Amino acid sequence: MLIKHEFAAAGAAVLLALGGPAAARQAVTQNPAEVQAGTYAIDPAHSKITWKVSHLGYSTYVGQFAKVEGVLHLDAKSPAASKINVTIDTTSLGTLNPALDKHVKSSEFLDVEKFPVATFNSTQVQPTGPKTAKVTGDLTLRGVTKPVSVDVQFNQAGTNPLDKRYSLGFAGEARIKRSDFGITTYIPAVGDEVTLEIEAELKRTGD
């Protein structure tokens, strides 16, 4: 894998140096300024949100939302003008423990029958470093909307060698208080603060 990565990096450098703008658009890059602007759709097969919450201080419950969709409108030259809208299927929650899944999906926690979808709509994108940004937006969960900030790390962009589509990837992390969204069952035995870890791949659309 290391050899493949080194060849990819070398190839990208050659394309950027010799191929001009058209070649640069296809090269793998870790520089956000070189990413193609446009509209991107989240790839649900390679995007997940992992949540973590303390259990009595002894351990940490971990689960995932496996079905995440959304659209990113990216302005690489002016990142602050970018916007992202995300839809999370709360019924896709999984912990690898069927009894726990049923409990967390129940009306005591997420109440997925009544609220099968959560959404995040960005309101501000603030670059914080060469490859990082703070994305602030409105998270609607269990029918309650609150502002949430996500610390985002850009991974890379380029033509995916498997499907030949221009793709980009990023990781993110946010911390929320579940009590802000009316989910108060078992606090403080089960922690109020929930960590959300995001891994996302997006495909450029036809705009």
C-alpha cells in the first residue's frame, strides 16, 4: 500500500508540473485549493457517523449510523462560501447488540419510529488551517434543532481508480449534549456528552 501511495504521489506531482490545469484536476491531491469546485454527493457506501457515549464511567458505548446522504456545494477557492446538507437515517443505527439497538431506537432515546431522520445544514464554514475547517450548522435530532460545530479534516481528492469518478474525502468530529435534544434517559449514568466521528467520501455530480 505504501508503494502504491508513493507512486500516486509521484504521478500527481508530474501531472501538476507538466500537464497543466486539465491534468491537475484529475490528479490525487492533499491540497484543498486544488480540488475541483462544484457539487458533490455523499457516497453512502463509504460514509458513516460513529457515536460514542460514556457508560457509568466504566466503558464507552459505541455505535454507528450506517445510512448517511447529502450534498456538498464546494467552492475550493473560497471555502467559506461552501455549503453542506446532510440527512441521517436514524433507523440505520447499529451497535452489534440487537437488544441495545432496540433500546436506543426506542422512545426513551432516539424514538426512530417518530423521528426516522436527522439533518445537518451548514450555516458557516471557517477555515482553521491548511487542511482543516470548523463547519457550523443546524442539527435537527428528535425534532429539536440546535447549532453544532464540526471540526473537519480534509483527506484528499482525485479520480477514484475503481469507478473513475472524481471524489473527495474528509473526516470530522463533533461533540453534542443529548439533553439539548430532549434525550435525558439515564443521565448521568449514561453520559450526556456524545462524540460524533464522521468519515465521508463524496462523488462529484454533473452539477
